[in-house]
Amino acid sequence: MLIFFIVLAIILIVGSAMILLRTANMPKIPKNIKPQPYEDDD
């Protein structure tokens, strides 16, 4: 039973690390794109 919990913990740790790595590699906005101002910007 202890081995089951150890394997489950390893799977959860590796899975969460893969999710974090995937979100960290999301495409970045290029530097030459500037935000457009709002119409009612004060």
C-alpha cells in the first residue's frame, strides 16, 4: 500500500511539473507590438 502512495505522489509531481513547463512555454507577445489606446482614455 505504501508503494501505491509513493507512485501516486511521483505521478502527481511529474504531471504538475509538465503542466507548469507547458504554460511557461506559451508564445510571448513580440516587442514591436504596442497596446492600442482606448477610445475614452483620459
